[in-house]
Amino acid sequence: MCFRPGGVAKAQVCPNCGKKLVPIGGVYQKKCPFCKTDFTALIEAAKKEAEAEAAAKKAAEASPEAPKPE
């Protein structure tokens, strides 16, 4: 039986050199060890985009004209 901890995430791909980077201890890397590209701005942008999508989905579900699932 195979057990994967819940914190395991997909590998990152460096936008500069294209190499795959695996999370270390379930935490994404903040800098590419190969080309030294900084990922902090990319991580923040991805978080903001995910938050905006979640807020839009929540607003759409709360909308009175939104179709209700049966």
C-alpha cells in the first residue's frame, strides 16, 4: 500500500530555464537552484489569482440570479 502525505504538491517549472523543481518538505522553492530566478513575485501573483477566482466563485454562488443546483 502506498501512502502519500497530504502536503505533497506538484513540481514547479522554472519559467526561465524550464527545469522541474520538486517541493522540499512539501514547501515550494523560492529560487531556482540552476539559474537563480526568484519565484517570490510569481508565487504572490498565483496566490492573488487563486484568491480572486475563489471570491468570484463565491459571489456567483451567492448571486440571486445564479442557477441553483438540484
